[in-house]
Amino acid sequence: MFNWILKKIIGSKNQREVRRLQPSVRRINEIEAGLNELPDEAMRAKTLEWKDRLAKIEDPAALAAALNEILPEAFAVVKNSARRLCGRQMTVCDQPLAWNMVPFDVQLVGGMILHRGRIAEMATGEGKTLVATLPVYLNALTGRGVHVVTVNDYLAKRDAEWMGQLYTFLGLTVGVIQNDQPPEYRRAQYQCDITYGTNSEFGFDYLRDNGMATSREQQVQRGHYFAIVDEVDSILIDEARTPLIISGPATISTHQYDKFKPLVEQLIRKQAILCNQLASEAKEALEAGRRDEAGRTMFKLKLGQPRNKPLLRLMEDPEVRRAMDKAELEFYKDTDGKAALVALKEELYFSVEERQHDADLTEMGRSYLNPDDPNAFVLPDLLTEFADIENDPALDVAGKTAAKAARQQHCDNQAERIHNITQLLKAYCLYEKDVEYVVEENKVMIVDTFTGRKMPGRRWSDGLHQAVEAKEGVQIDRETQTLATITIQNYFRLYEKLGGMTGTAETEANEFHDIYRLALNVVPTNQAVRRVDENDRIFKTRREKYSAAIEAIKLAHGKGQPVLVGTASVEASELLGRMLKLQKIPHTVLNAKYHMQEAEIVARAGLKGSVTISTNMAGRGTDIKLGEGVSELGGLFVIATERHESRRIDRQLRGRCARQGDPGMSRFYVSFEDDLMRNFGASDRMTKIMETFGLKEGEELEHPWLNKSVETAQKRVEQRNYLMRRRTLEFDDVMNQQREVVYGYRNEVMDSENPRTLIQEVIAEVIPKKVASFLEAGEGEEPDPDGLLQWINSTFPLGLTREKAALDTRSVDENSEYLTKTIRDAYEQKAALENPDALRGLERYIILNAVDRLWQEHLYAMDGLRDAVYLRAFGQKDPLVEYKNDAYAMFVDLMDTIKAEVLNNLFRSTTNLQAFEQLLASLPQSLLRTDPLAAPTRQAAASSPTEMNEPESPKVFELPIKREMPKVGRNDPCPCGSGKKYKSCCGRTA
Ligand code: ADP
Ligand code: MG
């Protein structure tokens, strides 16, 4: 009841909002009618005039107001130009095409919604590609670059070429980003008024620009003003599950997957034997009428091996299944039940939670893996151990610190082992070959379970990928380390204004609002929708379900009605293909390899007699036009063989038919064996309904109530998935703030005309801190002037002796000033010897190099931290809070370390080696000999309290002159700033 009222209110709010745009639509049409007489050049002249005018406005609010003012006329100009283009022949993606579109009124409405920075929900076939041109044109007039984001490269190219006709007619430039373009080419594309591309290309360009480019010239993007995201749900929701990551091989690798693989395999075999036994027990109990016992046994079996074949067969009987569900419910009912569940799991070697995607080793499993040491796979209780160490009278302060460090190390090792085993268990029990991944060319490649598409280059995080590699016996790639990363969410938050369009956004309205601050309007269709959505057909088993679907296809095909079959996986597509072949029904299976081919196949799916099988979202963005005589047969028939986890994807599939007022129908086939039903829908109620109807083999059910049940299950999954995405984002937000600081600083360095001032700033900031840390004695500490001199002399070639520095003659502040000045002077002296043009490049390089190297190390540490905080969650701590606190402390350290590193490299890099050597030779020689006064240790660069407390192993410091240049990769840009690669510039002689 309440829902109904709510819907009514929301529905009418949307109607009100859309209705309020009507006067603007009328206005646009009036203006447009008056444009017919003008020559073509007048259109371009208007573009130029507006561009000139807007270029002068700097204030964002004033600019937005100016755009709103221009809107009716600008939209009219676009509409009128579209009219002028009608009949023009063109080639789009090598296909001939005639322009035949003039925006409908609803398209004008959609365009205004996008311009306002909202999501326009417009059904498939409503012409969203054209809709975008209206706000794109208007906003491109600012000259600040408008991005249009598509789901794949092919669509980016298609839309850029197709809509480009209109833009270029109007005098604007259009670019398109494709996967294989070199940087110079990309930059040119971004310089255009309008740029089409996919979200990952845009995102990766951003990461490369800010995390890797070492000069402005290497950056390709020029800001983030306005983006329109096509198929916005697919990009901002589905794709947002995996962040964009640029990674390289990790410097250290700790995994032991290959070592543990045989052990885990034994364990899995053991469990399989156990589970088959359980299956027989369950069968026996059933035959003897001991239903409750059978239910419990089956539930245990499900925990041990969720995809056990006999189990799946047993579950085909709804009564048996109900017994199992009942047993499960008992366990989750109360604390007693939960205790019993723990005990039940302990009778297995490990337990698998299919729903949570988790696997856990049990006591029995642990002792099987390591019979001698039952604690080999348990985390030590660090807190108690630390307290014991603290209270140990036999240990002095250093001894305590060392003992704690040793225990910490032990704990880390244990955690790593447990982690390896758990990931292997997951790889074996939850990740199926050819479903979640495929093996090709000795590599494990992830398959997007939504689209069935392979995702080359992407890797599961957290060691899972290596675990699967170990399982498949392929080369285990070195752990990769994150070099730069951003979530899709945070990338799109960079834009000042964001608009989105899709056929299906309504079910996710909350998420769009909460995460992207995107409001949503549903735009009515141009023609009334004539699609018939039938009730779901529900079966006991998959087999029955597929047979029924095949029958339906056969029936429709017999009449010549085209059928589009949507499946939830590549596996299901292939199975159906084989079944159709047996029936001798000609068909096409979409094997999502090339987007373009895919688009061509899907485009033909509406022709008479065609049968097309494809995964749910393949071919998205391609229009399915009905062939001749198909309307009379009822239009395109969409059949789905499974309900997807998300209602949105189902709606998307239904929307493939009945576009622009065409007839069409959709029907879903569901079975109790489907994952969705097994995991989320096997409610008592559903089984009860089934029993009331007395369902027999091969029989089907359909009823609106059952649809409701299925949708409730879907809502539950959607909610869970949303929470997971939000979690990812909450964690990334922490990093996002840090990334903004670091990227901001990097850009400042790159832009700086005079990087020397930045270096002087670092000196002025670090030296007083250092001086204070050595000379200002804390409680129970002595000032350490020798330590200070040692640090100075190992960082700068000053050769300061005790006598010469005479630190004891000055106050702490005076010493700061004195040393800062001395170092500055020495640096000025060195700088005077350098080649002045190259010096700026070198100075930038010194800073950027420090930032990048340490930021990447920091990212690596942050990855580790993320795992670590989950372990702390056992101690009742909120992982996110822990993560935030530690991440902050680490970041403060990072900034200090970066500055220290800059100082370290200041005198170790030169553009003029000869002059530099002479300078060094002229400096006091004390630098070059080991000073007997203090042991030549190098103080930890960071001044954080934690690092200061840790015992430092003394390291003999290297003479600075040994490394006259910071390490440069052969393909890196040359530090001299020439813009050439190092190997073909200064590196050639080396
Ligand atoms: P969507 O992205 O909304 O599913 P498309 O942009 O792919 O739809 O367009 C669907 C089809 O409708 C295309 O063939 C396109 O040419 C056609 N179309 C769009 N707008 C118009 C229009 N105003 N007049 C005629 N045809 C149109
Ligand atoms: Mg589209």
C-alpha cells in the first residue's frame, strides 16, 4: 500500500518535471521553423558567434546561465541541421547509411534532461544517440571539451562518425579515442570540441596523465568539464564493480600458491569423498522416511560442495528441497542454531558459502594439512602476546621491541599462508572454468559474467588470480602491484557536470543519487509501447526449462517469427545452440568476440525466421529493426532462459523488442536449479505454492505471484551488490583524497616554470624538522649533534666537520637557519654549473621521480593495509575506520619520505657530469672519507614516531658520487628534458 502511494508520488513528480519542459519544446520548435530559410553557412556562423561569446565568460555560474539562455536556439539549430542532412549518404564504420533523423519532441526533452546533468531514461530504440547531440553541441560551444562515453570502442567510433556528420556540419570538431592509439593522436582527439570514447580509455588516460606523464606535453586530456554517459547503468553500475588499475609486476612476491596447490587438491579430494558419502546418507535417510535428517545432511553437503551432482539431483524434488531449506533455516534461527552450524562445519574439511563467495578452512582441514602443528594455520593472538612481552622483566626496551617485531612478522607469515589456502579453496570451489574464466594461451582470462565477454588484461585482485592460475597449472604471473588506480565512480566524479542515458535506470535510482548525485527522469516514448511481457514460466529443473524454451522457439520459428534468446552465460548459450542444432533449427550464436560483428548479427535479429542466441547484454547499443512481414507475426519474440541477478538486466533484454511502437513480446524461463533461485529465491513460500499446485515432471507454473517471488530474490541480490560497490567506494574515497593531493602536487611540479623554488621549499621545510629532531631532546634523550652532521653529510656534499659546523655555538633555530642557508647556497653553486635549459627538466624529474616511486610503494602498502584491516575485523573493529586511520598515518609518512628523497637526489643528479665532478673535487674531502666520529649510519628519512622507535640496522652509506644519475629506464623520458627517450638521448653514451 505504502509502496503504491510512493510510486504514485514519484511517478507524478517525474511527470511534473517532464511536463515543465513542454514550453521549452514549443519554443525550440518555433525557432526551428524560422531557420528553414537560412543558408547552411548561417548555421556555422551561429556556432562561431556563440563560441566567441562563451569563450569570454570565466565564471562557472555565468557560463551555465549563458548556456541556459542559448539552449532553445541552439537546440533548434541542431534540429534544423539534422533536417538539412536528411537524405545525405554517408559511410559509418564502412557501412553505407543515409541520414533520416530529425529529433522528435521527446528527444528534445531527453536532451534538456542531459544538459541539466541528469539521467534520461529512454527506452531502447528511442534514438538516444541522436538525443545526445543536442546537449553535446550546446556544451561544446564553451570550447572546454565534451566527452561522450560509450560501452565499447566500436560504438565510440560508430557514434563519432555518425553524429560527427551533424557536428561538422555545424562547424565543430569531433574526435574519437580508440584502444590502440598513441599518445600524440589521443591528445589531438581530446583537443576537439567533442570526444567519443569508452570509460576505460578515458579513465586510463586520466591515470596515465596524472600518475605517469612527466611533462605537460605528455598529458593528453585537457580537463573534465561535461560528460554524457551512454548506457549509463552499464558503465556506472556494472563496470563500477572493478576499479581501473594500471599495474606492473610487484617488486617483491610472497605468494606460495604453487607450494600449497597439491595440499589443497588433496583436501578437495578428501572433501569430495566425504560429500559423496553424505549424498548416499541423505538418500538413505529419505528412503527410510527420515526427512529432517535428510534435510540436515543435504545442507551439510551443500556447505561442503555446493555443486555436488547428486545433491543437485536430490534438490529437483521440491519436497526434498524444502526439507533442506528447513534445516538451513533452523541453523540461522537463533544463537543455539548458529552454534550448531559452527559444529556442523567442523565436521567438514572446509566450508563454502556460495552466497558470500567465501571459503573457510575448518579445524579438521587445518589438522589434515599439518598434522604436527594444529596452529600452523591459525593467527596468533597478538594483543595477548604483546602484553606478555611488555610484562616480561627479562627484556629491556630494545629487547621488547625486537620481540614484538618478531611476533608481528610471524603473524604476517601466518596470515599470508591462510590467505593463500583460502584463495586456493575459492579458486577450486567457486570459480568454474569456462564460466567465470577461460584458459587461453596459457593464461587465465576473466569472463564478464554479465556479458560473457572476455576481459583481457584484467586480473582478480587479492591473489585470487594467482590461485586460479595455480589451479589451472598455467604460469603464475608475478603478483602485480598497483601503479595507479581509480574507481569508475571517482573518475566520473571529476566532471563538473555529468549526464547519462539508458533504457533502464529506474531500479537503480537510489544508487545514482547516493553515489553520483545524479537525478533521473523517465522520458515517455515517442510511440506507445506495444510489447507484451508474459509471466515467468517456472520449472523444477533446468533440463525441463530448456526443453520448454526450445519448444517455444520451434513454434515461433515455424511461423517465421524472429526470436532473440538471451542467456546468462556463454555456457548456456552454447548449450542452447546444441539443442537447437538437434532440432535442426538454423540459428546464430553470438560469441562475443568482436563488437562490430556482434553489432551486425544483432542488427539482423529482427529479420523473418531468424533465431539469435546471445548473452544478456551482448550487442547492447545496436538497433534491431523488424524485417518485412514480421509485424504481422507479432514482432520480435524475446525469450530469456534465466532471470538475471539484477532486474535491470532483464528489463534491458525485454527492451530489445517492440521499439518505436513495434509489436513484440518477452517471456522468461526459470527453474529451481538456477543460481538465483538456489541462493536467494528458495523461500519456503515458493516451494509451498509449488506443492499446492502439485507440480509434476515436465510441468510448468506461471502466476504473477511467482514473478513477485523472483523479483524479491533479485532485489535482495541488487541490494547486496550495491552495498559491495559502496564499500569499494568508501575505501577508495580514502585513497581518492590522497590521490588528489599527490596528483595535484605532480601537476604543480610539471607546470612550474621555475621548479627550483619547489626544491628550495622542500629544503626550507625538511631541514628545520630534521634539525629539531636531532637537537631538541625529548624526555630521557640527549641532543645528537653528531647524528645530525652524519645525516647532513650523507645527504649533501658539504663536508661539515664538528669544528666547522660549530653547532654548539648556536640555538636550535639558529642552527636550522644556518644549515638551510648552507645547503641552499651549495645547491645554487651546483645549479650554476648546470646547463640551464636542461636543469629545469632535471629538477622536475628529481621531484617527480621521488613522488612516483614512493607513491607506487605507498599504493602497494595500501593494498596490504586493506587486507590487514579485515583481519582486525575479528577484533570487533570496523575495518573502514581502521583503514582510514592507518592510511592517514601512512600518507603523512609518505609526504615526509618524498621530501627526504628529493633531498637525497639533489646532489646525485646532474646535467653536466664533468663540471659536477670538479665541484665535488673542490669540496672538502672529509665527505669522501669515513668519519670516525660517528658510525656512518643513515638515519631513517621519515620523522614519524613509529619509525623512530624501531631499531635501525646500520647501513654503510654509499658515496653520492657513485650514482650520478637517478636510475632511468631505457624507455623513460630523458631526465635532461629533451623530450626524447633516455636510450636515444643521454642514455645512448652510457
Ligand atoms: P537507442 O540508443 O535509444 O536504443 P539508437 O540511438 O540506437 O537508439 O537509435 C535507434 C534507431 O532509431 C536508429 O536506427 C536511428 O536511426 C533511429 N532514430 C533515432 N532518432 C530518430 C528520429 N528522430 N527519426 C527517425 N529515426 C530515428
Ligand atoms: Mg544506444
